[in-house]
Amino acid sequence: MLIDIVMVLAGLLGLMFGGDLLVRGAVAVAQRAGIPPMVIGLTLVGFGTSTPELVTSLQAAFAGAPGIAIGNVLGSNIANVLLILGTAAILAPIRVDRRALCRDGAFLVVATLLCVGLAFSGSFGRPAGAVLVLGLVAFLVAALRLTPRTDAGETVDVVTDRPALAVGWFLIGLVLTLAGARFLVDGAVGIATLMGVSDVVIGLTIVAVGTSLPELVTSVAAARRGHAEVAFGNVLGSNVFNILGILGITALVHPLPVPQQVLQVDIWVMALSSALLLLTAATGQGVSRREGIALLALYIAYWAWLGFGAS
């Protein structure tokens, strides 16, 4: 058990630092190549910050742990809304960017409905993966066309303005991310086996929260600095990408059978969290502290159910 815990911690550190270096190195190379900031913000940064989730789900699929791969996606989406957005709202009320709500909200509804529908087919096979990836392409095209050039989205400080060093940081980040995913999945599978719980539960908890730590740290930091509205856009876009991109690419590369537990509860919790995200944003001026407390309480209740009722 101790070795598995160390592997999980080492994997999380590798994903956090590796993903950060990978994104910063890639952005530095792109800037030197003259790629427009808007394209960098909506593609390289968006893809890069989700690399830990993508690599972890792929690693889990190839390791014969589809529960971790699917649980990682569903659990990350649940954590993004209930944990990350809830925590950010408690620190500072969140104003809603109506433009992002209209654009990304529509894609989130479609992505969530696709995810639920495809899950009840029994597996996320390659055809399902192709459908999701095509949805991701449509999302990126819409984002590029509808986002003003002065609002390229998330920005990243580059590590260096020297191309050779930028490539080096990118490669180091890639190696750390790949190694981190391997350690995290192997350790998580070991813990699940020793504790007698399903790999789905591990994917929904340890793996999902672990791969979402960069988003949590970013959102909390933004809220403390008076920019809590950043968390809303990050969560909305991340949830769309998790379903269409991570689940789609993983299914396209390696088909994923859907565990029965996911169909009974977790897919509905994910759908409910998406509905709460949109309803909370659409019916008021934003996400208040009271609503943030309610979201966080729901997440604690969900973890309690996983701990006592889903093992």
C-alpha cells in the first residue's frame, strides 16, 4: 500500500510540473513561429492544460482499467463544477461572461447529452470516439470564429524566449507527464486492488481530483486576486473538452466498455453538475458565495456516497 501511495503522489507531481512545462514550452515555440495569440490561447493552452487528464485516461485504457479512464473524465467534470467552482465562489462571488455562457454552454449541453447517450450503448467504441472528436473540432472552430482577437482566453507565461530551450522544456514536460500518468495509474490500480474498491471509484476520486489540481490551484489563485470570473470560463471550457476531447480521443485509440456503476449513478451526477453550472449562471448575476457553499456541500456528499456506498 505504501509503495502505491508513493507512486500516486509521484504521478501527481509529474503531471502537475510536466503539464506546466509542456504548455509553457509549446507556447514559447508557437510565439517564436508567429502563431497568433488567439490561436495559442484557444488551442495550445486549452489542449495543454488538459494533457494530464488525456494522458492518464489513455494510460488507464491501455492498462486494462477502463473504469479509471471513464471515471477520470466524469470525475473531473464533477470536480470542476462542485469543487473548483464552488471553492472559487466561496472566496469571491463569480461574475458570468455571457458570451462564454452562450457559446460554450450550448456545446456543454450537446456534449453531455452525447456522453449520456453513448454511455448507455454499453461502450465508448471507435465510432463513438469519432463522433466526439468531430464535436471537438466543431467546438474549436466555433471558438476561433466567435472569440474576439483581443480575448484569446487563458494566457501563459513562457519559460524562455530561446527556441532551443523552449523545445527542451517542452520535451522535459512531455516526459514528466507521460511518466506521471504511468505512476498515477499503476498506483491507483494497486490501491483499488488492496482496498477492494472498483477502479471506477478510484478514477472518480483520486485520479479525477489529482488531474484537476492545476485547474483548482489556478481558480483559487484567480479568486484571491479578484478575478474569480476566470474560474467560470475555465470550468465551462474544460468540461466540454473533457467529454469531446479526452473521452473522444481515448475511445478512438482504445475502445472503453462502460462499467455498470457509471450508468447507475455517476453519469447522472455528471449531468446534474453540468445542469447546475448552467442554471446557476443563467438565473442570476453569477455564482454567489451561498451557491458556492451549496456546490461544495454537494461534492462532499458525493464523496461520502462513493466512500460508503460505492465500494
